[in-house]
Amino acid sequence: MGLTELEKSEFINDGFIVVRSAFDPSHPKISAWIKGVWERCELNPDEPESWPGRVHLPSDDTVAFKDVAPEAYEKVMSILEANSYLFTFC
């Protein structure tokens, strides 16, 4: 699934789009990452007032973007393909 007309317009006007369904939290890899982040940071997901502004964690596992976020991957590819002329200047 590529970009909808609304998403195309939003990208042109705002420079980004929001893909609310990008990640499925029930995906085994995603759910393990979510659990691992809370454990590694020693934070409680039910106490957002105690969270620091930003946390940087080293990667201890990787997976292909298109495997865990296929809808978002397709949208990114649509943007890149539609704007491939930008890369001719690099």
C-alpha cells in the first residue's frame, strides 16, 4: 500500500506523515523490544511522570524494517521513489 492522496499532501506541506499503525505491538519481536526497553531503563510503563525526557540505548538486536512495519515501509518507499530525483544531486 502506497501513500493516500491525503498523505501525499501532508508530506508535501509538512515534510512528514504519521503512520499510526506502523508497528504491531503484538508482533513477537516488537513486544520483546518494548518489554526489554522498560527493563533496561528500569522504568515503569504505567508511570509516565517518572520517565526521563530521552533515553539512548545501544542496539542489541536488529530486524528488517519491512518485516516489522510493512505498511510504514511501503509508505517510505513510495516517498523515496516519488522523489528519487533528489538523490541525483548527492
